[in-house]
Amino acid sequence: MTHIVRFIGLLLLNASSLR
């Protein structure tokens, strides 16, 4: 289930970049 955590981290990073 580590890939899920990584995916969430990537989404968070993308959201921060969009902002």
C-alpha cells in the first residue's frame, strides 16, 4: 500500500504547483 501513499504525495505536490 506504499504506492498509494506516493500517489497521494504526488497529487498534493501537483495541487501545490497549481496554486
